[in-house]
Amino acid sequence: MKVASIALFTSLIASADAVGFRDLVERVSHKHTESAAAAAETAAAIEGTDQENRDLQQAGCWGNAGRQVSAWHPTYSAGWTNGYCRDTVDCNSPSYSSELACCKAAYAGQMSGTCLMNLPSPPTMSPTQTGGLDVYYPDYGKAWPMGSCTNTRPLPTGRPNYSTMLACCKAAYGGQISGKCLSELPSPPTGSPTTSAFEAAFWYPDYDTAWSIAGCSNKLPLPFNNPNDRPNYGTQVACCKAAYAGQLSGACLSELPSPPTTSPTGTGGAGFWYPDYDTSWSDATCLNTRPLPFGTGGRPTYSSMLACCKGAYRGQTSGYCLGQLPSPPTMSPTVSGGLDVFYPDYSQQWSAGLCINTRPLPSGRPNYSTMLACCKGAYAGQMSGYCLAQLPSPPTGAPTNSAFETDFWYPEYEKTWSDAGCSNKLPLPFNNKADRPNYSSQLACCKGAYGGQTSGNCLSQLPNPPTMTPTGS
């Protein structure tokens, strides 16, 4: 009985072990099958990627025929500061023939220098980030009359720059009457006055000093923003006679290189004529009587009585002013048509300023014998060229085409980036040349302002567009 029980128990254990062993074998086999399937799936994915690359190289980007070879592309996913270029096949970024060309075009101005530092032989002359830049740029943070050039780090993005401070002043502040930019040069140009202070080409009254002791000055910088903000004269004596006539102290005349031997007596007639505003229009005339009934700049003055009558009483139907002349004309001037002098229209902005001869002549307004003289005297340095453009026959030095053009090119910020280009058309769409970067050529403007423009619109407007996108080098 015991032997039979033991045999039965032994057979049961053997059966259980056989079942467990088979289950273990089945599980191991199933796991192996799953691993083999996963490996096959991974291999298929890799093969598919390789096939896609081969297809891309055979068909080209976007299905264009031709083999798409690898080139250097910017890595936009790394961000601007850490951006670099890599040799790959990419249809979604511009391509370049070399890593250096890619860095210069796609990461120009990258202050971190990450892209250039990844070159096999990085440039040895890379800035050390200490001291000043080796280029100068205009300081747009200051008003035009006080503007100057600096090489302080960092160089603002898009700001035009020049190899020397002098070149910067001449290009960015050409026509600056105050001379502020040039005055900061270590050695100002030899063509400038040899005195320690710069001097203007005209004289103006010193309104910052009391009348009785004031004189005329031609010192720079000007104590006012625009030459038209204060009367100006060709000589110091002309300034004294017009602005300080009747000055009993003689302070202005005493500052002349060769002052009169005696102080003005203040008696007798003045050396100029002025309108009699204290009398009604129809009965008024021009006087040179002393003492003057007005202060400095209080009334317009003229070199002769006839000039005064024509300027201040033009259209006086009574003809009273002309009737007081030693030899009055036989007939009163007509009142039709424009004046025979031109004056600046101060109602317009500077960039759109022009000269007119519309009646009446505003009191105290400077006037000129011709429209050209008025534009040159009142709007010298007007970058828009608007005043000169109104001449019946513009100067022969101007472009002969119907639209005026500047001698520099500027980016068209009024258009979207992809559709924009560079222009040199007048009038300028901004008030001052320094309000926008400018370049010496259309190509330089496209490369400086629209580098990386994938549409290529700017370069396509060149007279001879390049046959392929520039490499940026």
C-alpha cells in the first residue's frame, strides 16, 4: 500500500514539473518572438528613413528633378545666441557652400560668436568684447544738431557703420550746421577754421545777451537748431547795422576787426529804411528816422526807400509810400500776379519746405531775388530736395529722369519684409537722412538690410541680378 502511494505521488510530481517546464519554454519562446519582431520593425524604420534620404537626393526638394546634395545650413532650433551651421540636407533653410559663408550670412552680428567659434580655424581677429569697436556709427539717441559718431559697444542692429569717425560724420551728419560731430574729432579737418572754436559762414545776433551790450557772432555750435530760426548776415558789420542799429553803447560795432574810430552818435538818419507801422496803411510810408521805434528784429529793414515801399507797401492803392520818393514812379505798381521776390514757406515741414512769391510778403520774412537763391539760402542741406524740385528748370547737376534721386540707397520699411527692396527715390519717406540706414549702392543696401531674404525681391531689382543667391561672403 505504501509503495503504491509513493509511486502515485512521484508520478504526480513528475507531471507537474513537466507542465511547468513546458510553460516556461513557451514564455521564453514568445518573448524571443516579440524581440525579433521589434528589431525587424526598427530595421524597417531605419531603412525607410534611409530610403527617404535617397529619394530626396534623387528627386530634390519639393519634387524638383536633380540630386539634392548636402550643404551648410543654419540650425534655427538652437536659437540666435547658440546658433551654428551644420553640413546636412535640408529643404527648409537657406544653403551655403561653406561653414564660414553660412555663419557670415545667417549669423551676422551674433555677439556670442558661437557660429564662428565652431569653425575648424576660428578667426583670430574676433573682437575681445573689451574697449571700443573698430568702426564708428551715428548716435541716433541725440537730436540732429547735437548728433555725433561713436564706437561704443555693442553695435546697434541695422545701424550703418564706417571705418573712421571722419567718414561717419561726413556720411551721417553731412550738412550739420552746428558742426558738433566734426568738433569731436581728435584732429578736425585742416580746411576748417584754425581757431579753437568752429565758425559758421554767416553772422547772427547774440540774443542771449542784453541788447545794450550784445554783438554778432559766427561761432559754432549754433545756439539755435536751424539757420532760419534767427536772422543771419553775410558779414559782421551787416549784422551789426541791421540787428543793432541805434545801439548807443556801440558794443556790436566795437567788436569789428577794424571798428569805427568814433562811437555812433545816434543822430541823423539810420543806414536803412523801415515801414511806419504807427500810421494807417493807406497813409503810411518808409522811414529811416532815429531813434528807432522798435527793438532788435522788431520790423523788417531795407537798404533803400524804394525797396522798403515795394516790400512793405506793395499793393498800396493810395501810392502814398512811393509818392514820398525823391523821384516817384509815373504810375503805381500793379497788384496782380506774384511778388518779384521769393520767400520760404514756413507753414510746411522742413522736408517739404519750398519757396513762393505769393502775396503778401509776411512781415520779417527773408526774401530772395530768385526761387533758386531762396532754396539755396533757406533750404540748404534739405535732403528731400523738395524745394529745388519745384524750380521750373532744376539744376543741371540733378538727375535728368522725371523722379529725383539721392546719392545713397535706403531700405523700404513701408513694405513687408518679403516684398521690400532698396530705393534712392526723392522725396524721402522720412524727415532726415539719419532716421534710416543708408548705403552707397543698391547691392550694399540689399546685403545689409535684406540679407537672408528668401524671396530675393531686393536683389531681383538690381540692374544685373545675380544668377544665384549670394553666399554672404
